[in-house]
Amino acid sequence: MVLCPPLHQYLKNLYGSPTMMVVNGTKETLVSAEGTTQGCNLAMDFYRIGIMKLIHMLKEQVPDCRNSWYADDSTGAGKAIAVKEWWEALQKYGPKMGYFPQPEKTILIIKDPTKQDFFKSLFPGIKVTAEGHRYLGSFIGTKKSTESYVATKVEEWVQDIKDISTAASSEPQLAYAGFYFGITKKWNYLLRTTPDIATLLEPIERVIVDNLLPAITGITPVSETLRDTFALSPKNGGLGIVNPVTIADSEYRFSTIINRDLVDAILENKCEEFNPDSQFILKAKKECKAMKTKMEEDRKFHLLNTSSASLRRQIALLSEKGASSWLSTLPLKNCGFVLSKQQFQDGLRLRYNIPLEGVSLECACGKSNSIDHALICKLGGYTHLRHNHLRDTLFNLLDVVCKDVVKEPQLLPVTNEHLPRGTTLKQDARLDISCRGFYSALDKICILILSTVLILSTLLLYK
């Protein structure tokens, strides 16, 4: 029986003859006729199809034992007699098909702890436990043992957060990216597969508030309002540093909804190959995404109703499209996306309208200093530097795609024309940039840069 004809032909061509491997630094070769080539993208599919015959055989011979497989991890569940028959069949037929069960790595989980001796004699060489055991990143067993397992994992993650908080003292942007894109993914799987563990995750939340957030943002202490703000996604004005305690139950609920047909297939234990209902899964994902979006909108709405007017305005501005793209961008040095400690932390303070540290209360020009004043103060020439930097960047981009690109072109002299109020009438008035071919081949546009706003004026040239 060929389960996937196209893949069968590909694998036959790839592995139909021994693979020649060259010994590094020599001209010698080794012939490999076993296993798959390291790094082969189809190795997992190769193994999956090869093991399907054994799976079908076990289900047909022992229908009372529910068995599921994840790669080479096999699991059987049911009454003692059924599990015993399944284990013996696996030992008998597995080696013939390239699957070698190892009793010393096998765990038997039972309900009644008083019958451990009986099951040890029934399953010689297998570890028997009534407490439970880790399985595929989660835990199967009693509530007490499950909580103990989760507590152990939480201790590991707390230490990881402390380590990354130490790194954040010098590289807050890298630490933020490492937490946002890395560490949080470690406990996502556990949240989606293990119910009723929200309270066990409180140590993670405490170390986030006490260690991570102050190290990344430079803000101490972090108020409850700011913590709720940081828990929002970047597109909603937050930092995406979620509270695992508040999302644990919902993550498990969403997981059960999306994987409902897979759970039903395992419980039914049919011999037919499982074909997931892609339409059902797509619909379930959309529903869960909508519920998750609604939950965050409710948290955001509650935050807006209880926070200050200044923070409400900031969140509204930060929710604009593209306002938080710099946060969700990987700090790639080759692309110039790496920010220093001061740049990153000052950026966060500006983001939430928090006063900058180490800034004089009075400007050198004699006026009261503030962020708004610093952006418009002409002393030192910083406004001209910002303007010229933006002008030069735009000039270089236009020079690639347009024709007749001119920097600071002089305007025609004014004679007796009636011009709108506010028009510059000086004889040496200049624009910032002019070019041809922006909209069409013969059109000429003139660009005036005011602060960080580009004002485009199109002057149509008629033949």
C-alpha cells in the first residue's frame, strides 16, 4: 500500500541506492545505507509513512487499547489486559518494521497505587508509577504531581527571566527581543495542554514586574497601571509582555476548541487514517482569534477608563498603524536596527510620555525645558540637522527612481502675482527638492519639508 505516491517516488529516487558521504578534508567516501541524510526536510515524513503500517496493525489486533503516536513516541491507554496485549504486539512486530521498544525508557501510569507490585510483575522491566510522568512537554498524572511538575518548570523559567534581566541592564533592546520572541514561547505549550495552572504561574509574573520590566524600561517601580499597559500587544499601545496568570485558562480553552477533532480521533481509536477537517480548524482558529482580540479590547477599554488623560492619549496614538513597528523589529545590526541602552529606554519613556532622566529643567536658551521644547529649540542647530537628514534621505531615494532631481532649487522671482497669504516673497526663496517622473513622465513635483511632515506640491507642466 502506497500512502503518498508522489512522496514515495521522490524517496525511492533519493534513498533507493546507498548515499555517498565524503570524509571532510580527504577524498575518501563512506557508503550509508541506513537512516536518512542529516538535514533532510522529508525525513519526518519518511518516518511517519514508514511507521503507519505498524500503527494500523496494532489498532487492528488490539482495538480496546487506545494508542496515539508523536514521531517515535508511542502511547497506549486502556484496561490492563488491553495495554498488556498492545505492549506485547509492539515488541513482536515493532523490530520487524524498524521500531525497537525500550522497556527501560517506558513508563506505565496506573490509577491505584496499591497495585504497583502487581503491574511490575505484569510489565517486567518497565517503570510503574501512580503519580504520573512528563509527556510531550506536559504531564499526565495526579493533580499533586502535575502541580509539582509545573512548579519545577516555573522555577526554570524564573531563572531564565532573571538571567535575561541581568543582560537587560546593559542591552535592554536585545533582552526585550529575547523575551518577546523566545522565552514566552517556552510556556505557551504548557498553558495550552495543562489545565488549572494559572495560580502556579504567579512567580513568573512577580519576577517580570520586579526584575524584567525595571531592567528593560529603566522605570522603577512599575505601577499597576503601567503593568497593565505593558501587557497589551504593541499594536494596541503595549509592549506585548503578557501576564501568564491572566491568559493561562483562555489559552487552554482555545487549544481544546481548535484540536477538538484530533482529540475525538484519538478517543475513537479508529483504524482509518486521520484526515483533519481543515475547514473546521480554520473556522475554530478564526473564532479563537476573535475571542482573544475581544478579551484584549476589553482589557484595553478598562485601562482607558481607569487611567489618566495623558496615558489615554498616548495609547490612542500608539494604536495607530505602524506606531509600534520599531518594537516588534528584530535588532539586526546589519540593518541598523540596534539601539543603545539610552536610545531604547528613552524611546520607551517618550512612548508613554514619562519624563526623561538626567534632563535639565531649564534649556540653555533660557526657556523651560521639555520634550516639546527640545524638538523646536533652534539653539545648537538640531532642528536644521533633523530637517537636512530627512531631506537628504528623501533626495537619495528619489534620485534612484526619478529624473532631474534637484536639491534646494531656487524659485522664480515674484513680480506682481497675487499669492496666498503666508507665501514666502523673498527673492532667493528655495524649496527642498524638485524632481520629474514621480507621478508621470513629464510631471514635476516640488517637495517642501516642514519638521517631519512632507508637503508635496505638484506643478503640472503643459506643452
